[in-house]
Amino acid sequence: MATSIPIIETRGTHYEVGHQIGVAAREHLRAMHAETCAEYRSTWQQLLRASAPFVAATQQRLPNVLEEMRGVAAGAEIPFDDLFLMSVEELLYEEVRGLEVRNWKLEVGDTRSSPALPTPSPVTRHPSPPKGCSDLAAAPPATRDGHVWLAHNNDLGASSRAHLFVTRFRVTGEPEILAVTVGGWFISIGMNHAGVSLTGNQLNANDSRAGVPRLLIVRDILAQTNLDDALASALMPERASSYNNIIGSQDRRIVNAEGSATAAAVTWAHTDDGIIAHTNHYLAPEMLHLEADAAHRNMSASRCARALDYAQKYRGHIDFEICARLLRDHVYAPWSVCKHAGQSVTVFSAIIDLTELKLWLARGNPCENEFSLYTI
Ligand SMILES: [Zn+2]
């Protein structure tokens, strides 16, 4: 089975880079757009109105990202508002849909005003979104060779496999970014030439709100030139919600920001002998009350337990081979690290040697496909 993921090469201003991506991935973005519109058909217009405060917050905090998105929309010939809504998981997964009617009516249609973030309210829950991920991150003294190693399985709906790209962002004034994207622009993971990497996991929190969509914050994290600025980006107070962001740095630091809209637990690899393991549920005691998906916790806990098994067993010996072995692991199947069944399956697998800025990727399940090397 072919394992390589096609590359999109870009260069220029934010808008130019976005436009190049939109043109290169037009067929894929338009297919994703059609699928999303069909899924939300009856509520799409209502969701567009509800996305207005998200647009306003992003315009204020991340204007460059929004400018890049305008380029993508133009290049792909998709209405900008539709493309923006496709990035607002907080609305599409109904994490904050319940807030819309109660709190956002007055803000809708006034996208130029400063975003007034509504007070979190009880959340209307959507069935568990088809996303998951398993991560192991290791720095000295946990690694065999003193490098920083990251292992990541990305679990999504199987249809996402067809829309995967590796996108090289060469934006004037930013470090070059090499990222795995869905549709060329929506970033899953990546690293940049300044030696900053981002991997991580979807979380389901009960305090999501209007703000900068977590999916767009990812783009800003990878634009930073050092770990401290990347962490500050991940925890920007305007965030609508948060992933569990694992940020690595060539200076051998790795930080885990287990966030939500209003809170975050920050842990450092060096306080646990150089290791971080995480999947799709809250681990920090102070974050447990924010968990909105306790019913599916076991599907995540089994994968986390397995990553922790590897962390314990191979501490001091972690390298490419150990990362690859974990990512191909089937213990606790069907809720295994290499995931073949359920709403989400492993659509790509990644290993990063951040010290040497090397990224290996396997499309699909890594037990069935070889890793291919991509470099900055
Ligand atoms: Zn497998």
C-alpha cells in the first residue's frame, strides 16, 4: 500500500501562501466543504451566524492566520465564512451550541466589535466526535541518544485519510513550518525550522465558549520561534477551548499544556525523567471536573496506559524503533494505540526526531505501512 503523503510547497505572504494551498488542495477542500455542509445541512446558516464571535476574536488576536485563511478560501473557491466555520470544532461538535441561543444573539452580525466572551454555561453535548490521538514525547534522560523524540498516532474518521497532505509553510517573517494537514491547511501536527514542534490530543471540555478556535491556535503555535512563546500562544486567554498541546523544543524541553477554555495544567517532561504520555482525557487532578466525555474515557485510558507502559519499560532507551513499536501496538484492541475500529481509526502515524528536524510519516495504520522521511 502506498504510504507517502503528498507535499504542498508554499512561499510568500500569509495570503499568498494560503492561496497556493487553496489552489493545490482545491479538490480536497471542496470535497470536505461539501461533506460538512451536507452533514449540517439544516443548521448551517444558524451555525454561520453563531461563528461570528469566533471570527471577531480571531481577527483581533490572530489577524495573520485569518489573512492566510482568506487566501485558502479564494484559492479553493469556497466562501470564507464556510471555510472558517469548518475550523470551529467548538460549534461543529456542539460543545458550545447551547450557548448560542442564550448568550450570543447580541453579538451576531457585529464582527468588527471587540469580542465579549460569554460566561461558560452548561453545554449541549454532541455524540463523541470522531477524533482521538495517542502521544509519547521523550527528552533526555529518557532517550537513548540524547535527542528529543515524539511519537504520535492521529485518529480521525477514516474518510480523512484521502485528504491528508504534508504542507511546507514558508511565510515571510515566520520560521519554515513542516506540518501534516487535512485539506492542506488544517494542521494536525508539525515542527518548524526554529526547532519547535507541536503534537497532542483532542480533549472534550465542558467550558468551551466563543473565542479563537483551538484549530486555528495550532497555526499560531507553530509560527513561534521558541517554546515559551509557543506555550503562551497555546494558552492565549482568548481561546475558545484547547487541545492537549505537547510542545517540544530543540533545547530539550517538552511541555504538556492540558487545557480548556478557562483553565490549564502545565507539566514539563524534565519533572518526570523526560517523558510525557497523553491521549484524549484529562489527567491533571485540577482538570478532571472539566471532562465532558467521561463515557468514552476508557477508550482513551487504554491507549494512555499503553504509552505509559512503554515510558516505564524503555526509559533511557527511547529512539525511532521504540516509538515505531508503540505506534504499531495492538494491546487493548479495539481501543489500542494502533487503532483499526470504531468512529475513529489511525489515519496517519508520525515520529519526530526534533534534534535533527526529521519527520517520519506513515499514511494509515503504521502496522500496515512503512514510515517515509520528510525534512525541513
Ligand atoms: Zn495496527
